[in-house]
Amino acid sequence: MRTTAAPALLAALALAFAAPAAAQMRISLGLQQEPTSLDPTSDATAAINVMLAQNVYESLTTVDSSGAVQPQLAESWEISDDGRTYTFNLVQGATFHDGSPFTADAVVFSFERARGEDSTNPRKATFQAIEEISKVDEHTVELTLGNPDAFFLFDIAQGPASILHPDTVESNASRPVGTGPFMFDAWTRGDRLRLVKNPDHRNAENVALEIVEYRFISDPAAASAALMAGELDAFPGFPAPELIAQFEADPRFTVINASTEGEVILALNNARAPFDTLEARRALSHAIDREEIIEGAMYGLATPIGSFYPPHGPAYVDLTGMYPHDPDMARQMFEEAGVLGDTLLLRVPPFPYATRSAEIVQAQLGAAGMDVRVENVEWGFWLEEVYTNKNFDMTIIAHTSPNDLSNFARGPDYFYGYDDAAFNDLWASIRTEVDDEARFALIREAQEYLADAAVHGFLFQLPALGVFREGVEGFWESQPILYTPLSEVTVR
Amino acid sequence: MNRHLTPNLILGAILVALVVGVAGLSLIWTPHDHALMNIRERFGAPSDVHWLGTDQLGRDIVSQLMVAARNSMTVALIAVLMGGSIGVALGLLASALGGWFEDLIMRVADIGFAFPALLFAIMLSAVFGPSLWVAVLAIAFINIPVFARVTRGAANVIWTRDYVAAARAAGQGRFAISRDHILPNVAAPVIVQATIEFAIAILAEAALSYLGLGAQPPSPSWGRMLSEAQTLMFMAPQLAIYPGLCIMAAVLGFSLLGDALRDLTDPRLTRSRQA
């Protein structure tokens, strides 16, 4: 009797576990960066948008994989002839994950909060351009901009423009509540974050995934091992380019090298010596060798940039030849600027593209007579000391948002420490120019202006290297905006 | 053959001489500049120019290993000296004064034993920023209780000897006795302990550097070479194997030497060998 009981029990257990598992479609995704908050409207960390924008949170508009604006929580909209007044017709019957209905009040609340005095919204300027916003009826919102804005519909599709509910806004940092196709389930800090399908979503019947699990794995070797062992179904932002060849050669995996909006820059603190002078900044531009950095840090898997605009964009100008690599000339220029031999503090956030580039930048600047002290710091420390307190000479960071030339018009409080009235005017005219061709011409001018002022060391465009297990489908092959939407993803 | 020349002693001495020799040599000569990058010639195979090839940034591996050996030896030496001198002093003091003071010192040493060195290193690097000196301080700190305990144990035995009683009868003070009679007699176990601690310090330095808390780039270290080689295991396994072998050789050398020295100086073992 005892000898037969065990297999029978095992069979029953196996059945018990197998039945729900077969019916549930789940995906396990690797992520390199773990955010400290889950509220994209108050924290600029890219991982929040990668996980939650479009999945948990939704916005009035959305952007498709080609970069075109599409309706989302706003079914349709009308723009007045002067380009300043927008009337949004909202979808009816949408609900937040806590059951409360989505109405015009939530939109007005979210936008008012984002442009408010003590708002910490990463794209606060977008909302401060709104002169007036009002609820017309339960499902209609009208807003007026100070000036026409060519990027407005795109900007309000981004994560920082997510529509939140007034009742749950306070707890969004740890327990996000949105209107999206997935609901937040649990966040085990340092390990994983789980989403489950929202059965009440408008589009629920077309969403295949039931459970989404993000695993935070910062170490590339561990990430690679987890993929190989089948613990992960995909790693959309794979951090180790040197391992890509290995996955490309393996029939169990598909590799996607998507272009992104992420410009990687050797950001200079324009507000303090030595990089408060044009000479020193230009000297630095001559000292760095992009090709060597791309080869050394990215194993050749990135495109060099000479200014602050993605090479796949419609208004791109190639300015990579503006400051040819020349260590001797750089040394001479540093000497003329009176800073030769100075010690420069390079504080590097914990991302492989940054730490690896840093070592090469250190050697290249060393060859031009500068002493670089590399400090590898934690993400929280970076946000505090570099981004907020501006206590650095140089740092290496990818700016992953689209249309982020606006960063240079953020004034002296932004960590660039760059404040240039002429550029602010230029950016204002880019924003307000609604004619595409005319705007592209202005964007080209802006790229040239920034390259000429050598505001930063412009390095390369960050590739989104995604590794996907065979059978995982529906991920975007380009990244025109910082989303990784999962509603069309299927797993076989 | 001299019965003291055990295989342990010979092998240990050879390995130690090799590692220390290479570290010393790197002060005046390395085949190349260890920090010189040549990215177009990375992952180079061993050749006449680069004896063990080049790493992921095209730097000469031999030169890096040599400078890393120097860094490792420097950290271990300073850390063991610092930890050792403070520990020995505390041990002697505890033994000389006895009573509640001895208890206090030993209980504090117990707490020191229980305190994880890594945590201490992370704390230090949070305050001062990561550097080689953080590694030195952290390793020195974990050495203090080890030496305090060894010294006090040995010293307590010496204090019961007749010649110490004679010195006391002659009116010598406790500190003078510690200096003239106790210290020379505890030297042997302390030196043995120092050799073993040296091996542990090398390993600790490698671990801290592996975590990015030790030597900062461009200054090479075996631990950091290992951590950088981690993702390249399938492409270029030699990048992990060379520093791994170096750590092994250094740690094994000092451990064997320490063991052999202990065997030589342990009176019980000496007696059994004579019997």
C-alpha cells in the first residue's frame, strides 16, 4: 500500500500544478536597473517607464512602434486653428485598477499636479507650458498652451504624463495604480516585480499574458546565465554587448539590436571649473576617441554621435567629424585654458556602458595630460550627488527620452549647469514651429550649436540589445519612446 | 636532508619568493605600461611582445598581473603590520594588566571577530569613497582581534614562568617585563600568525577589489581583473584564469609557509620529532 501511495500522490500533485500553469501565460523578463520608486511622474529613472508605462499606467495619447502618435485614454482630439487649444474626448468606461472610474477629473488632477509649484515631474516644462486646463464634462477636457507646441501630443504620451487617480497618487511610488492592461501585484525589492493581467481593461480580450515578472539582475554574467538556464524568457535591455555574439549563434535565442533615443554623453559640469570655459570643453572633445570607446565598451555595437540627436531621426546631421581625435592638440588646448594636469572627478553610475566607457575616457584624457579620478557610484548616490547636488566634473549617462534637446534649455538648475539664452530661444522656436521641414532645419541648427559649444563629450547612441527566447513574440524592434509595451506579447 | 626542510616549507618559500619577487620587480620594470590601451589589438594571443596576450582593452596582461601583485602585497603588508602591531599591543596589555581590563579587551576582540570585514569595507567606502586605502583599513581592522587573541594566549603562559616571577621579584614593572620577557617569547607564534594572516589578507584584498571596493582603475588588481573577466568567460577564459592562478599561488604560498613555520616553532611538535 505504501509503495503505491507515493506515485499516486505525486501524480495528483503534478496535475494540480500543471492545470493552472497550462492555462496561464506568463513571462519572466530581466531588467538591469531597479528603480527606487514606481512613480514615473516624479522620478526620472528609465526602468520605471520601461516596466510600467503603457503596462500599468496609460496616458491621453500613445506612440506606436514607428513613433507616430495614436489615441489612448483620449479617443480623439481637436486642435484649434492657432495651435494652442486642445480638446480631448476621453474614452468612456475605463477604470483604474482600484475600481474607480476614469473621468476628466483624473486628467485635470494629473496635469495640475505635474505643473504645480512643488512638482518633481521629470518633464515639468511640458506641463508648465499649459496656461489653462479645465473639465468640460465628465469625458471632455480642454487645455490651452502658452505657445503652439509641436511635441505636445508626443510628450503627453510619455511615462511622466501618466494619468493618475487623486485617491491613490500618494502610494504610487510603492504601489502603482493606473488604467493599463496590467495591474501591479508585488515588488520584492532587490529581486523582482510582478504584474498580473487586468481583466477589466478595455482591450483585455487581446492581451495574452496573465503574469509578468521582472527580475532585477544587474550583473551581466548572472543575466546571461539566467537566460541560458531558461529562468528568463527575455532580457529587453541586455547590458553586456560582448555576450551578444554568443546569443546570436545560439538557435534558442533571437537578438534584436534596436535603435533607441538614448544619447550617451560624457556630461560635463558647465557650471564649474574647468569645464565652464569653451576652450577646456573643446579640448576634451579633441581628447576623446569615439571609435575606440565604442569598440572597447560596446564591442562595436553602437553608432557614434557628434551632437545630441539620434542618428535615425529625420533631422540628424552628422557632426562626428567636428573635433577630430588629436591628443596633442587637446593637450595644447588644455594648457592654453590653464587647466593642464588638473584632476577631474568622473562619477559613473552603475551601468556597464558607463563604467566601461569611463575607463577608456580616463586613459584618453590621460594621454591628453589630464588626471581623471574615476568613481563608480550607486544609482541613488548618483541621483543625489550628481543629478541633484551637481557635485561632479564629468559623468557618463544615457539620455533615453525622445526630443530631449530640451535638456539644454533647462537652465542652470539642471545638472548640466548649462545656461545659454541663445539656445533657449532656439529651443523655443523649435517647440513652437509646427511645420515639419522648418522644424527639422531648426533642429539641425540646434545640433550644430551644441556641438560648436562642445557642451558635453558626445559619445554614441545607446543600442537596445534585446535577447529573446525562441517563441517569445510581440516586442518592438525599435524604441521611438521609452516604453516596452507587453499587451501584444505572446509566449509559446 | 635536514628534517626541518619539509616539502611544505620548500614549496611555500618558493611561491612566496616568486610572488614577492615579481611584485618587487614591477617597481622598476614591467614589459609594458600596464595601463596602456590598444583596443584594436584586444584579446591578443600570447606572443613575443605580449607574453600572456592582451586583455579586453588591449592592455598587456603580464604587466597588469605584475602591478596587481605589487598592489596586493602592499595592501597585505600594510594591513597585517597595522593590524598586527595594534593587536599585539592590545594582547600584551591585556595579559599584563589582567582582571577586568583583560576581560574587556577580549570581549571587544570577540565582537571584532564577529563583525564582517566586508560590511566594514562597504561602510568605509561609503564615507571615504572606494580606494585601495579602504581595503587596507578594512583588512587591518579584522586583523586586530586575531593578533590580540594569539598574543594574549601566548603571553599568559609566559607570565607563569619562573624567570618572569624572578623579574617581578627583582622589582621590574609589568610593562618592562612585557617588553623584555614576554614580547620576545610571543614573537614566534605572532610571526607564524602573521604569515597566515598575510594569505588571508591577499584573499580579502582580491574579494574587495572584485566588488569594486579596492584598487580603482587604472590601477590593476587581481580581484578586479577577475570581475571584469567574468562576462568574457566563454570568449577569453584566460583573462579569468591568469589572475585566478596568481591569487591561488600567493595564498597557497603564504599558507604553506605559515603552516611550515608553525610546525617548526611548536614545542609539542618539536618534542615529538625529537622523540
